[in-house]
Amino acid sequence: MKPTIYDVAERAGVSIATVSKVINDKADVGQKTKKRILKIIEEVGYHPSMVASALTGKHTHTIGLVIPDIANPFFAELARSVEDTGHANGYSVVICNTDNDPEKEVQYLWWLNQKKVDGVVLGTGMHNMKALKEFMEQNIPVVLVSRDIPTLSVSTVLVDDFRGGYVAAQHLLELNHRKALLLVGDLDNSSEQNRLKGFCAAFEEAETDKDNIKIIEGLMTTQQAAQAVKDALEKDSTVSSAFALTDFLAIGGIQGAREAGKNVPEHFSVVGFDDTFIAVLSYPPLTTISQPIVEMGEIVTQTLVDQIKGKKQSSRTIILTPDIKIRKTTANNTMSMQEPAQ
Amino acid sequence: MKPTIYDVAERAGVSIATVSKVINDKADVGQKTKKRILKIIEEVGYHPSMVASALTGKHTHTIGLVIPDIANPFFAELARSVEDTGHANGYSVVICNTDNDPEKEVQYLWWLNQKKVDGVVLGTGMHNMKALKEFMEQNIPVVLVSRDIPTLSVSTVLVDDFRGGYVAAQHLLELNHRKALLLVGDLDNSSEQNRLKGFCAAFEEAETDKDNIKIIEGLMTTQQAAQAVKDALEKDSTVSSAFALTDFLAIGGIQGAREAGKNVPEHFSVVGFDDTFIAVLSYPPLTTISQPIVEMGEIVTQTLVDQIKGKKQSSRTIILTPDIKIRKTTANNTMSMQEPAQ
DNA sequence: CTGAAAGCGCTAACAA
DNA sequence: TTGTTAGCGCTTTCAG
């Protein structure tokens, strides 16, 4: 059987208490005893059981990461960052894919509770607020990334979605685009709403006609986005640009424009959102609003860890500013340049 | 404080043993008592502690997933599949990103050992065999995906890499390509070696000159692949195709060809490997060798779970057959068609 | 500086 | 059908 603390203690001729102390690097152990015990630990290949220590010590050194889908590059990159900084702090992370399914959301929360994780990073919406509140009553620290839940006073790391949308619009406007398609997925989601609002705000400021913006929602896949853009372009070929609320949809937008006989960026400009690695794989490379994903992961995780370790800080909301990465899917609108000539 | 099994027992006027039995759905409990206890559990909001039960019951209901990098789409998709089937079987999964770093590999293994995970899915190479063997002596079941370690007798799920390479070559050959660039990352890796061997075998069978295949190795990024292809094409513009050992490299290949003034697929064909979602995002959509990632994840995980549950099956190696997905980056070689005319 | 002893919350015989 | 009891492997006062 695997050696336990007893085996080590026995072989070292000391009590388990002493062994425990050296394992945990407590001060009050003599140098010689410590050395001896360390040697024996090595010899017998002893690895302290974290589950036993969790039962006593109250810490599992595990955090839960709840997200819609790890196969989505945004969340994959986030997960990587969370795992890295968790690992650096001695925490392992268990992933929970909810698919935005309300049932799974509460199911995983329950589960994490039973597993007595030390904290959770919530990167998904919660449809069932009651369940979340119930969970939080268990005194397990929770932090939010990328999703805001205003009714909750927990630390949150967000990107300024409004600003992102605004900047996207500004860029398009500077390029003389006056008509745009808005490719959106799920409008339930506050992030998407804000991106959209920001975009519209800039267009309004530019005194653009309201129905120059055509919102297409419910787009779940690249293909759907492609189809939607193609259809829209066939209906109104004077639309010269699109703003997609994710890079996936943006790529769909490029494809759709192409299918409608428009080249990107010569005839049609598109800007995305996220700046996951796919933006740079895209052809042409995608102009997109860049979220500092790695940083977001680092900050939330560190915040969570601090909270777990009892550094009582008031909960705060950190809003990171997105950046526009101008690549090759946006260009000056040639159609509009001709207009003044008429 | 959170309610424990004692609180429930007390309130129900029974012993903790009885409560334990209803929690675990053991047979020998009276219907009325069971109902009553269940009700009380609900009332007090009792959630059994998995760490306590792990200490006794010997099961943590957790498995480790060790991979190079979850941000890589192949592993992200694999992870999703593993998590899904783990979840379906009552296991949560903790992710470990090794970056192919030997130190991290053993570090995580140690850690998983201390956490007393019930099993691990190993999807990364292990540089330190000794550490692996030591780990396995702890009697924690291990299964392998996507990486073969012939010296180990553990269940393994692989894709037939040789065949994949062979099929890729065949496809190119049918399209009259006689010269090919081989874009490879890390030749240490048995998968890549086999893909390469398969490819070469087909070219040999076609009695192609050996140096019609130019192997470019050490390619770690899309950019590097692009540069390599561009350089190669500038040196020898009669090369009409490339086989990339991953989709990432394939996309780099497309970019590089483009930079060298060759259009894909008109002037230059490329086939990739993996068929992650990026293949379909690519422009043109990538012809690639498709690995059944989801299935691989399901099979390994199920195998692991069965092993954990003690279904003693002899360890087996399951080799899945890859498929070629012909999309738009391969076309008939026009250069070679002219040759016979000369 | 070191050890004895009391749990942590639960499971699993074994009695009753 | 239900309860008693002995741990699981470790941490933590509190004495010595």
C-alpha cells in the first residue's frame, strides 16, 4: 500500500505530528529531525494525501472554471490563462462546460460545492440566479469573467464592450462606411448588448440614418453568419460593411460577402470581436476588437486566489479596455467615394 | 456552518449510518425513513462532502487530463469530449497543460497523485519515463490518447497516422502532383513520424523520385510555415503541393504560397491534418486528414472509467482510421499536365 | 523542539 | 431495517 504519514513517522522514530510539521514547513522542528524526516520521505516515496489534508485543513486547492464550451477558442485561451495562474498559486482547475444550459449550470455548481472547491471562476451566464445565490451562501468565493451580473456583489473582470463596439464603428466610419450589418449571436447576453449599443452610438453621433444599421441576430455558427450576410447583400448591395460580435461570425461574414460576389476588403469591410488566434488565421487577416484574454484570466484568477487566502478586499469590478487590431478586412469604402460625385 | 451528516441524522432521529445509506442509495433502508431523511436533507440544504467520502470510499471522482496546451484547438476539442463523457460518468476533470515541458509533465503527475485522482488521460508525450512508471506504481489507471508509448502496456487510443499520411499522398498523387513539401513540427513525436512515413510510402509506390519530397521540420507556428513555404517556392517553383502535419501549418502553407505569388488551389495544393474547426474557417476551406477527435475522447475516457470501476479488461490499443475531407485547397496539378506535351 | 489526542465528515463491516 | 464502531490520513491545539 502507499506509504502514509504513519509509515514515515515510524521509520523516523518520531510522531506523525512532527512529520506533518515538516511537510507543511512549520517553523518549530529541529534541523536534524527535519533533515532525517525529509530523507525518509524521499526514501519511501511518500506523497501526502491532499484529500486527507483537505478534510482537516479545509482547503482542496482546487478551483472550478465554469464556461459555456472549452472548444470555443475564446474560452480555451481563457482557460489556459486561468489554469496557468491557478497552477502558479498551487490550485488545480476543473473545467465545467455548461453550453449555456441552465440545468447544467446549476448541476455543476452543486457538484463544485460537494467537491468543496476553494473557489470558482464563473465565465458563463447564470440563468438560475437562485441557485447561484444559494451556492454563494456556502461561502465559496466566486469571481466573474467576461459576464456581468450587476445584482451580485462579487469581483468581476470585464472588457469594456460598449467601447469595443464604439471603436469598431469609429473605424468603419473613418473608412467612409455608412451602412453596416450587425452580426450578433445571443442578444440575451449583456456583453453583446453593450457591444451593439456602443456601435450604434458611434453611428448616431455620425448622424447616420438609423436604418443604415441592420441587426441580424440569432447567429450561432459561421455558416449562419455567411448565409445571413449573403442574403442581406443580395437584398441591398449598397451595404458596405459588417461588424460581427465574435471572430467566428466575422469569418462567416467574409465568406458570405464572397459568396455574394463581394471581395473583402475591396468591396466589403468586416470587423470582428475577440481577437482569438483565428483572427490571424483568417484570410484576409481579420480586423478585430481585441480582448486581453490572457490578462483577464490572470486577473480573475489572482483575485480569486487572494480571496481564498483571506485577503479581504472589497469586491471590485475591473474593466479592461479593448483595442482595435487593424488588419486586412477593412478598407476605405469606394462606393461612398463616388456618391459625392453624383 | 454547513450541515453535515450528523445534523441530518440528528434531525431525522436516526444514525449517521442510515443517512449514509440513503445518500448512496443502498438497498436496506425502509421507505418511510428514506423519504423522511430525503426531506430533511432538502430542508437543511445538505450536500455530502466528496472529500470526506473520498477519504473513506477511496474515490475522488476526478480524473486528470494531461495535454500540451488546451488553447490548441485539437486538444480543446479533445478536452471537451473527455469532459463530456467524464461528466456523464460522474467524474470531473482537471486540466494540466504541460507545454511539452518535461518538468511540468512530472510535476503534474506528482500533483495528480497527491490529489488522488481516480485516473488520468495522458495526451502528451512523457519525456521522463521513470516518473511515469513511478506514477503508475501508485495503481492509478492511466490511458493514452493520440500518443503512443510502446513500452507501456496501457490502453491507448490512436489514429492511424501512417494511413493518414498515405491517404494524403494518394490524394495528391491522383491530382498529378509529383513534388511536395512536407511541413512538420516536432519529429520527436511518433505520430508525426508515422504521418510522414505514410506519406513517403505512397510517393515511393508511385515511383516518384525521392527528392521530390522536401521535408521542412521544426515548424512551430503558422508564420514559420508560411515563411518556409515561401522560401521553398522561391527556390524551386516547380513544387506544386504541400502536406502539413497539422491544420495550423497547413494554413501557414496556404499563406506562404500566396506570398510567393501562387494561388491555392490553382497553382498550389495543400492538405492538412486534424480537421479541427479551423479547417473549415480557412480560405479556401482546407482539404485535410480528419481525426475523429470527439470519438477518441469518448473512447479513452470510457475506457478509463471502466478501468477505474474495476472492469478488468486487458489493456488494448484502439486504432481509429482517419478520413480525408476533400475541400478546396487541392486541385489538379496544371503544371504536370503540360509536361507530357513537351 | 516534540508528541498525545481529538477530531474533519463520511463509509463499511458487524451487531442488534 | 437500523445503529455502533472503527477507521480513512492528516492538522492542530495543548502538554511535556
